[in-house]
Amino acid sequence: MIAPLYCELSEKYPSLMFLTVDVDELTEFSSSWDIKATPTFFFLRDGQQIDKLVGANKPELQKKITAIADSATQCNN
């Protein structure tokens, strides 16, 4: 349901890295990251989690990615 938006955002913000993990195949990974529901989105900077979103909330996902992209642009200027 949210995959098309996720794909669109990954194309709109090529300076950000977008990854998809199959939690059914990588159960150890999902346990170590405490993933209780899908989709779960983690936002990382320099290897540290800076935010998290649980659920297919399209407006919130777009808002968070836009904010992160904007802050990354400010850091690089």
C-alpha cells in the first residue's frame, strides 16, 4: 500500500539511501531492531537512529523524509 510512495520518495531524494528489508526472511534482524509491525521505517544519520515511524502513514512518512532531506541539505552547505 505504501510501497509506491516509498519508491517515489527514493527517486525524489537521491541523496538519501532507501532500503527495504524482508522481516520474514531476516527474523534475527527484525528482532534486533525491535520491529513489531510492518511497515516500520527507521531514519538513520551517521549510523544512529534519529527517528522512527510505525505504520503506513503516507503524510507522516513524506513529512519525515522531507525534513531529513532538508536538514541534510543544510548540513552540506
